[in-house]
Amino acid sequence: MKLTKTLLASTALTVAAGMANADGHMANEMTIVSWGGAYSNSQQKAYHDPYMAATGISIINDESSPEAVAKLRAMNEAGNITWDLVDVEAADAIRLCDEGLAMEIDHDEVLAPAPDGTPASDDFGDTIASDCFIPQIVFSTTFGYRTDMVPEGAEPPTSACDVFEIEKYPGKRALNKRPIANMEWALLCDGVAYEDVYDVLETEEGQARAFAKLDTIKDQTIWWSAGAETPQLLADGEIFMGSTFNGRLFSVIAEQGQPVGMAWDWQMFDLDGWIVPTGLSDDRLARVMDYLKVSTDTQRLADQAKYISYGPARASSAPLVGQHAELGIDMAPHMPTDPNNAENTFVNNYEWWADYRDDLDAKFQAWLTQ
Amino acid sequence: MAALTPISRTPVSFYVPMVAAAGAFAGLLVGTAQGSSFIGIVVGALLMGALAFAMTQLVTAEKPVRWALTLLLAVAGFAMAGLAAGIIGALFGWFFGWFTFWLFEGRYRAYVAPYLTAGQVLWHYTFRVICGAILVFLITPILVVMPLSFNAQDFFTFTPEMLRFDPAGYSLKHYEDFFTNSDWQGALANSVKIAPMATLLSVSFGTLAAIGLSQQHVPFRRAIMAILISPMIVPLIISAAGMYFFYSRIGLQGTYMGVVLAHAALGIPFVIITVTATLVGFDNSLTRAAANMGAGPVTTFFRVQMPLILPGVISGGLFAFITSFDEVVVVLFVGSAGQKTLPWQMFTGLREQISPTILAVATILVIISIALLTVVELLRRRSERLRGMSPA
């Protein structure tokens, strides 16, 4: 019967193709976990592509950083670590380090010194938030607003505190659906001094005060969970202003040409970098360490800034930051670290958050559903 | 359909308020879009009521009047907000022209039984409107995606250019991105490698299981059936977490075969269900007749049973294929970055960069799904025809 023969033939083909795909683990592969999108793209161009060309090792990208902590816990339990290097925020690095899921690193031994010979630990300086953490970039969470929706006669917003000025700037807002940054801004804009914010936030009254401040704009706020949402809402004209990572806003303004401006003041600084999972075999570990040494040197970190407006974590990289790879504009003025952008900068206290995160997360989610 | 009831013109006191009510509803939509629902309702009701009265009482020629109304509202819409509004206005005009005369001439009565009361006639049409509204509700989200995928911008936004039907507002760049970007092409290649293999396994095991379970003498048939179709009932996230830990221990996590096996497990229930349904109409005396003439069980299966149940097998296979092709939860757990499938890539794309490339892919997938479902439907008809022909 003809149909049966056709079926048998296609079956045989599928099986043959399937067998050809049943690959073993390639000896020369490395799985690197990051955030995806424009950020992964910048790493691909600045770190991965040159490294693959130089060594012949192939790098597989996994965009699982948002759930890195949970997945690493599961891998550890299952005894099957499939990741070689993971990109996380500083607070997550501290958590993973405390749980023993990330390896402690001797920064001076593993990482390359600055071109002038300054040891890595001095070159990175304060950005080394944890013994397991190899910093890459300084980014900030800051506000963008629709320039064409600024009410007539009003000055455009300049500061994070303008998000609470519901009378002056009517319209919807977008804020991150987690307590980090929102709680600090709420207290700061309610009149708490910058130095005292975390002390106040430790107390019950302080938390109540922050929630009360957030209550004033709660019914006008859309809560986002992915960095891409605020740019989308701004492009739609759905919101007047919203918080997101500064690199996203740079892309909306410079690359997409949307009518959006930035309110830099009281931007929230945070760090992002690598951790190495514990439990890698010796040959995998050797490969990762070699990659780390190359990809975090002074020139590589400066190169990344050609593709995305995040500041390199090394002091020695800052003078090397050049122009955008495609648009040819100077990147230095778009860096969160540029002194002209913000009069005031809020430095996120990752250690404080590593301790209080679980508790405040629960309270914040409960408050959201009220 | 022939007319059931003789019709006659209705009084002004009936059709003018009805048209005015519909006008109020249309006014609500337009008014809300313009910023004031209340004014929209009042203006819509008054305008449409007056127009209905004028069209039926002052002029007598139906066709020219209806064309005039369509044109009038099209021009009004165009003057208000450009080409798109003009088209919407023309649609409104066409609808209200038809609606007015439909009521005025009493045509709404023609195709319902003569003995129905006014209330029953009203319900007859209300029911149709409700059904239509449900269809619109189900299909709109899918339809909205399609024009957005031709957006010239990198956001999920109907730009002013798009609404003006300006060609500059449209582009194929997201389709181009899909076909040239290595991330998307890699994901497509993985999906194309995984889905057929998973389908093959599901179909082989599912068909065998269905045939076995349709034999009267198999013990614990119901219990076995329940276990085999459990992947369809257990929440996917539970299966996925379980598979993750199980496959990790036996070295299948993060491998091509692991993902194929996981998807096969998800696809088997569909094959079992469709094949079992086909077997209900299968005449077992055919297999006995084949055995009587000296055919072994394998020959009987391939020469007699398989051709008859083939439509069920193929439609089960298509469901298994779509399951594997659309599945995101299990592959996130069981796969590693090397097995990133299309849905996985769409999931991360949606989370990390809301790019209309996802919409372009979604449009392509919708078209593929429609094609596959058409095949299923054609096979079902063939199966019905065959069963009609088989001896009772």
C-alpha cells in the first residue's frame, strides 16, 4: 500500500535525523547564563565573539538569569550543574554565596590586573560586593517620561521624587513589582535623609511610612516585572513616567527615537556581574577561569559600553569608553556614572537587602493585593 | 432559506426607538474613544433615530438612501480622524442602513416561525448576537497580533502611521529578523528536530497502547488508561518539575533525547484518545477474517487494521506534533540552552525585550496551526466516509 510505504519512509527519515542529533556533551562548550535582549547582545559582541574566535571554544547563551537563584538551587539538589558561568545582580550573588551555590574567588589571582599594574581588587574597588562576585557593570534604575505628555506650563520631571507628584504630573506611572528601589524612593521623597533611609526602613513604622507614601500613587501605578515593559508602556503613551534600567531608556531614546526623556536624579545604582557555580569539574572550571580572565579585563569591559549604556565596573575602563558601535555617538554622557547626569545618586545597599529581602518581598506582595 | 412568514412594514414607534438604541450603543463606542461616553450615547441615539425616521418617511427609494448613509458616515468619519475612521464610518453607515430597513420592512420576521411571540423573536436574535460576541471575544486577540506583526516600530503599538494606513507605518522587518537572526533560526531548527521525533514516539506507543487497551481481555484496562493519559490532566508544571529531577539523575536532563522523551510523554494521551475513538467503530470480525485467511497479527495490523484507523492515528499525531511544537514549560525544565525551542525563545523574548518579532513568529505559527487543523478536519471527514462504507 502506497500510504503505508510513505509513512514507513518518513519514519525512517525521522529516526535517522533524530539519531544524528543525539549528541553527547561537546568537550569544547561553555554555557553562559545572562539576561537576554540587548544586554546579552552586548556581552556576545564584547566578550563571547572575540573569545570564541581566539580559542575555538563555543559559547551557548542561556537567558535564565531572572530565575538563576531558583534554578541553581534545583541543579544543586539534582546534582547536575549544567551552567558554567552565571550573570546575576549583586544582591543575588551575596545570597548564592551564603548558600554555598557560588564559588569564592580570589580576585587578584583569577582576574587580570589593570594595564598600569594595579591589582584587580583595587581596580574593581567597592564594586566587589561579595567574595563570589566578579563585577561587570554599574547600572541604575531610573525614570523615563513622555516628553509630549508633560502638562503645559510645568517643568519636565528631573528626579525620581517627581513620580509622587501626582497633581503636578497627572497620568499613569510604572514601577517595579518588588520592594527594592521603590521603598527607598518612597522614604527619601517623604523627607527622610539619604543616610538614614535604611535605618528607617528597618523599623515597622518606617515600612508603614514607605507604604503610605506609595499608597498615594498606588491606583495610578502599573507594576512591571520585566525590564522591557516600561519602554513598551512609554512607547504606547500608556504611562506618563516609569522606572526601568537606564540602558533600556537609552535604547528607547537613542536607538528607537521615541519622545522620551530621562529624570536622572536619585537614580538607584546597582551592580551586575558573574558568579561561578560550585561543583564544576576541573576541566570545566579551568575553561571558565580562562574565560573570566580575558572577558573582565580593562579593554573588554570598556568595549561592552559600545553596545549598551552601562558603566564598566573597573576604574581603569572608564577612560576607554568610546562611541556607540552603530550610532557613533559618545557613550560617556549616557553612562549612569557620568557626573553631569544626576546631582544625587542612591547607592543600593545590597547587603541590607540580602538580609531583609524575603521579609519585605512578602510584605510588599501583600500590600499590592490590598 | 425560504421565507416562513409574510412580512409587513412596522410602525414608526417600533423601529425608530430600536435604531436609536443601536445608535446609542455605537455612540458609546465612539464617545468613549473620544473621551466622553455620555455625550456619545445621547448624540448616537438622537442622530440615528432621526436618520432612521428621515430615511424611511421622507424618501422612498431604499438602495440610494442606504448608499447615501454609508457615504455620509464615511465622510464624517474621515473628517473627524482620517482614513481609518472613514472606513469605520462607512461600516457603521452600511450597518445602520441595513438595520433600519430590516426593521422598517419587517424583514426580521421573515425567517422565523409565524407563531412566535415578539419576546421569542427578540430572544432568537439576541441569542445570535451573544454567539457572535463570544466568537469575537475568542478570535480578536489572535487577529490583533497579525497587523501588529507588520509594525515598522520595535514596540507592540498601533502607531498613528498604521492607523492612517500609511505604507511607511508597515514593514516586513520583523519577519526578516525572524528569518535572519541566528537565535530565532537556532530555536526553529531545534523545534523542527524535536517535534517530529517526539511525534513519532507518541504515535508508535500511543497507537499500540490504544489497540491493546481496546482488547476485552486486558486486565485493569481503566486503571492503565488513566495512568497513560495522566500527563494531560496533571498540571504541566508538576510534570515538568518531576521530570527535571528524574531526568537529572539518569543523565537525560539537558539532552536532545531527554526533551524528545518528555514531549513524547505529553503527546501519547492525545494519540491514545483519538485512536481509541477510531477503534470504537472498528469491526473486529475483519481481523478474524484476515486471520482466517492465514495472515499473522503483524500482517493483519499493517494491511487491515492500520489503513482503517489511519485517520485517527494521523490526527493524534498532529495533536502530538502541535503539543511538542507549542510546549514551553517542560522544555524550560528538561532542556538546556542547547535545546532552546521556538516557544522558549518567544518566552524569553517576551520577558526581556518586547519585540514584534514574537508577533511575526506568532502569526506564522497561527497559520501553521490552521493548516494542521484543516488537515485534521479533512481526515475526520475521510474517516466518516470510510466508516460509512465499512460493513456494519
